[in-house]
Amino acid sequence: MKTLDVTGLCNGIVDIFADVSQEVFDPFGLEKGSMRLVHVDEQHDLLRRVGAHKPVMRSGGSVANSVIAVAQLGGKSALCCSVADDQYGRFYRDECLEMGIRFSTPLSNSGSTGTSVVLITPDAERTMRTSLGVCAELSPSHVDPETIRDSQWLFVEGYVFSNSDAGRAAIRESIRIAREGGSKVAVTCSDAWIVSGFGEPLREALKSTDLIFANEEESAALAGTTDVLSAGRKLKDSFPHVVLTAGPRGAFLWWEGEEIHVPAFACEPRDLTGAGDMFAGAFLYGITHGLKPYDAAHRACFLSRHVISQVGARLSGDVRGLWAAA
């Protein structure tokens, strides 16, 4: 009997949030609202400067956010990722363990843990700088066969397809172990540019996939269509289960031959970061705990509404209470 609900294969990144005034922000010399990848040396300098402004750290990364959601809801989850033996990597590992997430991958003895610095100004603008660090070194050595075999679902992050040949090899190995061990496989596309830039390895992996998650842009890129409905109706012929999110239009599911629409919950969004991550995690928790797909997606939409009504990709407070309230 499998004891884990979901194991995520992903980029492990520490999110570092700092609320700063406009006067504090200006000397950083960054374009407000911009988001880009930076070299590790540039990131180290930024981290040093941000450290004076009482930043808040959170373990993150796209699929990691979903795995954390499963744990917050009371499920059993695990992570396979690459973080370094530095203050951020140790923080990442220890926070995951505190949340009850299985984290069996050894810390890398070289390089730096991936970090994402988020400067939040009073006008609610978020300026982000991300350094992947040893995320880019994710390889088959980070794949824990026992953990994957012990999971009902393996959840693969689309961003990993862009890492390196080693990262793509890690995806192939984890999927092979899952299939041989009777675990189901879910993949999230992560971003439309993953589909356009790494379509060949993505589509190869999708041949062994039980469930695909995508938003409107990603599904259109994957199916070669212009809208979410036509994309889903095309993708359902290739995948056993398709779950597409469409922002304020809710979610569309193709499940066991049935087309299902789940409306979104109205809200005033503050930060769209993490909406899809929360949806996927909550949905996987639901279907591994006896819910029908519509009910799981309904509750996932409810939790996603709460995520985008706050700043940050992780809910705080009584997450199980929100699940029940849905």
C-alpha cells in the first residue's frame, strides 16, 4: 500500500519577500515590476542588501508550492529537488520536514541554492530577481526511487524541461520508476514558453502521463489552438485526464470521457502568483482523498481564490478550514 499521496519533481527555490518603501526601493536601481533571471553573483549582492530589510523566507518553486498545499491540507507528500548545503538549502530542507514533507535528497556540497527575491512596494508592485543556482543541476541522482514508488502520484514540473540534459534525464528516470511501480504521473506545463522551446522532450514525457495541468496559454500552445475549450477537446484524445485552468472562467476538465466546467469564485486579486500551483495541489489532494473530480476542482478553485487575494503563493492560517468551507 502506498503511503504518500504526491511526490513532486521540481526546482527547489527559496522565495525571499521584502516589503520596502519607495525610498528604500529606489537605490536598488531595479525596474519596478520587472522579473528576470540573474547570475548567482548578482543575486548574492542583492540578497546581502535585502537582508537589512527584514525579509521573510518561504520554501517554494512551482510544484513545490503544490506539494506544500497537499501537506497543509493534511496529505502526505514528498519532494525530489536540488538545493545546496548553504543557509537557504538548509532552510528549505528543514521547513519541508517541519511541514511533514518527505525530503530525502542530500544537499549539494557545492554551488548555491536557487533563490527568488521579491521586493514589494506600497503600490503593490512586485519586482523579482531569480537565480536558479543548483536547480539547474537537478539530475537522476536526485530522484529517490523508494519515494516515487511509495506515492500515488508523481507530479513533474514543466520548468525542469528547460534545465539541462541532466534535468530532462531526471524526468525520464522518475517517470520510468513511477510507471514500473504503479504510480500515476501528472505533468504541469508551467509556462507556454516551455511548450514552444522544449516541446520535443515535453511531448515525449507526456506519452507516459495520466494527467496534464495547463492554463489557457499553455494548452493553446500544446494543442495548436486558440482557446481553452478547443484545446481541451483536442488534448483529451491524447491524455487520459486533462485539467485546464482559465482564470476568472474557472477550470475545465476532461475526465473519464466527461467534459466538466467548474466556475471560479469572484474576488479582487492582489497577487496572481501561485494560483495554478495551489489549484493543482488542492486538486491532487482531493482526488487522492475520495473526492470526485468536480468536487476536487471546486474546492481547488476556492483555495486559489484565497491565494490570489493575498501576497505570496502559500496560504497561511486554517487551510483545512478553508477546504471544509468550500
